[in-house]
Amino acid sequence: MRRAVLCVVLLVGLAAAGWVGLPTAAQPGTTAPADADDPALTPQRPLFGNPDAQAARWVQQHPDDPRAATLAPLTEQPVARWFTGPVDEVRDDVADVVDAAAAAGATPVLVAYAIPDRDCGQFSAGGAADAATYRAWIDAFARSIGPRKAVVVLEPDALVHTGCLDDAGLRDREELLAGAIATLAALAPQAEVYLDGSAANWSIDPAALVDRLLAVGVEHVRGLALGVSSYTPTATAVEFGRAAAADLAGRTGQQLGLVVDTSRNGVGTTDWCNPADQRLGQAPTTDPGLGPDVDALLWIKPPGESDGDCGTGPGTVAGQFDPGLAAALVG
């Protein structure tokens, strides 16, 4: 991922969209710890924008392309920042983003996506080479957040996309996720962690997901991130999340919150790979009005970034921005 240059940037306030861009003269390490009683996802705290997002860069670089005006609205919404690179790059990039967000009084949404055997070797294959490398990676990620506020979506698909793992591999996966949660709790105590709930895309039932949640431990977890990188309708995702949360509460007494990825779920489908005829979902908001258990609607998967060489994105690479895919979502 490219490192955002944050030395001198403009503070962008978009009250209608509920987000801010990068603040002026943010310096890493200079922000004071935030109030632990002030939640990261609240209507009083805007979501932090990502002006380095691929859609924003494409629009800036192609002002004469007729699609630029169509895609400009995508740049006006806060999208999550995904971290997949090597340790040194992630250490710097996370610190840049989180320090800037803290200086703006805003909440960044960070996606940690480096688990070994990621995506079972499919379109988003990759991740850390081994367990030791991943532990060093998540340590650097957490230390760079430090005492500042953030939302962390931890390893999308890691709990439910495990078909490539044998029993020993599954135990290793669970141990790495448990360790990541513990590391974030210790080194980034105000980071609110949302675990993979992408099973809202009908790949697992709520009770089976809870079994996996308990296997990694949820004491320091804020909630579930639902429908990440898929096209699950909001109502379906919330229904699934509530069923899983109720099951977990019945077993442990702990109540999980929910966030739903609405970046591409305007038209729902069980087809996950660049399906045709999809649309943007509801804009990100920390005041969704769906009940006290639904903390936010977020754009976690940036619209227009391909799922891989499939569906309506032939020849594209997973995570690559494609203006044709983006324009189709805008409609």
C-alpha cells in the first residue's frame, strides 16, 4: 500500500457525509490518549476519510475521463483503509493514518488483512509467510495505533473461509487470531475490534460462527463486522448478526455490537465475485437507526475495487480499482 504523505494537508469537512479528511500538520506521536468513555463509533465523532483511496486517486489522475464526474461521489465518502504490506510499511502507514485521525477528532476504520493462507490461495491470496511473521506484523500494527482511537476490522474471512486448512491449520489460525486480539488489547487499548462476521453471506450458520468466535476468545472484542467484501443486504446481515450475538450472549453473557459493510450491497446477492447489476449501498453512518446493537454502517470494502479475475471484472486483480466496476455500482 502507498504511504500517505501527511506532512501538510488540508482538513476536509464534509458534514453531510459525516467524515473528515486529513488534518493540517499532523505529527505522529503528539496526540493525547482519548477518553476511554467516548466510543469510537458515535454520531459525535466523524468517520475519518481516506484521500489516498484508489478511487480518489483515479478521479484526480483522470479529470478528462467522462467517468470521473460519475465517480466523484465515491471520493466524498469515508472508506476503510486496508493494510496488507510488510511490517515496516504497515508500521509507518498505520501511525500516519491514526495520528492524523486523532488530530482531527475522527475515527479511522482499519482493516488488518495479513493472516497466513489468506483467502485459501484464491484471488486475494497472500498474507504473512508464517506464524512468527504474522505475530510481528500484528505487533507493529497495534503499536502504531497505540493509545489512539480506531476501529479495527480483524482479518475478513479468517473465521469462515477455512476450507483449505486441516485440523492443525485451523488450530494455528485460531491461535493467531486469539493472539492478535490479545496484542491489540494490550498495545492499542482504545482500538475497538470487530471480528469476521462475513458468514452473513450464507456460508455458515450463526451457531457455528459462535463456536469459532469462542475458539479465538471474544473478551476484548467489540463486535462483528458483517458482509465484508460481499453483497449481503443490510437487513439480512443484521438478522444474521443478531442471531449470532444472541447465541453468544446466551453462552457467555457478553453482548456484541454489529457493523455492516454497505459499500456494495444496494442489490444483494449470494454471488460474491464481481456480480452483475450491483449498486452502492447506504452511505457510511454512525447513526444508522437500526437499534442500539448496530454501531454503524461502514464502507469497508472500497467500491470499485475488484474481487478478482471473475464476473464482470475479467482481467482484473483482487483489490485493484477498476473504473468500469465503480461506474456500474454508481449506476
